[in-house]
Amino acid sequence: MVYALTRITMENQIRLYHDATALLLEKDLGELKRFDEALSKRYEAGYARGWTEAKAKYCVTYYCSVCGGMIELDSDNEKAAVKGYMKENGWGHSKCVKRHG
């Protein structure tokens, strides 16, 4: 569902960009540059928002028992084995454990 909406949105943006480019080429190249910069900013903002939402939904994390900072787990095996174990056994960042022994 999200992919379909993203694809439709991207197709609309490509069409918009094409139409605007065709119109602006008849005018001032400065206008084309401003339009391109505005579109790039919108793309970057959308990409960042999508990345943040995906990370919040799919990234498995736990908190360091020493500093309280977030630790992210990458593999499925880690996700299955570590999440509960680390918290139960008071594990944390290695630098935090060494520092606070």
C-alpha cells in the first residue's frame, strides 16, 4: 500500500517536473533553477520523513542499562535473541560498562 502510494506520488512529481520544465524553458533559466531547488528540498524532506517513519517502525532497539542511550540491532538473529536478554542481564554499551564498571 505504501509502495503504491509512493509510486503514484513519484509519478505525479515526475509529470509535474516535466510540465514545469517545459514551461520554464520558454521563460527564464533562473526560474527553472529556483523550481529545481524547491523540488529538491521537497524530495529531501519527504525522503527524510519516510526514513524516520520506517526506522521507527522496523528498527529494534533497547536501552543501555548504564547511560540509557539507544542501541540498535541489525540482524534478525540479534533481534530474536538479544532484546529481552540484554535488559534482563543489565548489558549496555561496552564503553559505558568499562567507564562505570
